[in-house]
Amino acid sequence: MESFELSHLLEQCRGSDQLFLEFLNVGTMSAGIYELEVGTTDPQRPHTEDEIYCVLDGRGKIRVGDEDRTLSPGSIIFVETGIEHRFHSITERLTLLVVFAPARRSRA
């Protein structure tokens, strides 16, 4: 068993110069914290894994394909492999739990 404390993960994420902090990577899945500040441009590109985003805190929007959705704490979004998606119109820092399946490959 592995266990994680959200407060510690957020501290690590906010203490780095990265938007994404991966805290788990096993063969079948991986998970991380993704944070975007107000006014941030989301730099991500389509992934080679399915994703689930769970909004832990903050407000904004996500565009998946050609559809926009408003996000608030508790929103859960599924994005299929290879689909263009991007967070935008962030009005409060977005803190997201992200789960990839299969595990996210290293992005060197």
C-alpha cells in the first residue's frame, strides 16, 4: 500500500517550477497533481493515455475537442487518448487530481 497526503503533494508541486507533480506511477496507471494559476496558458498536448481530471479546488473551463465545460470543485472530466484538450478562462487557481491509464510515460 502507498498513501499520500494532499497537503504534502501541494507543497511539493507549489515548491517546484513545474505545473504537474506525478506522485504515483505503476504499470497500469499513474496519478499526479496539476495546478494552473489565474491567467496561465495550459501548455499540454493530447496524451497517449486516457485521463480523468478531478477538480479539487478552483474555477475555470476546459475545452475537450470542440466542447467547453465550466469547472468547479468536484467536477470530474474524462478525456480519451489522443483528444485535444486545454484548460482556460481560469478565474481561481485550478488544483486537479489527474489519473492516467495506462501509466503516463515519462516526458523527457
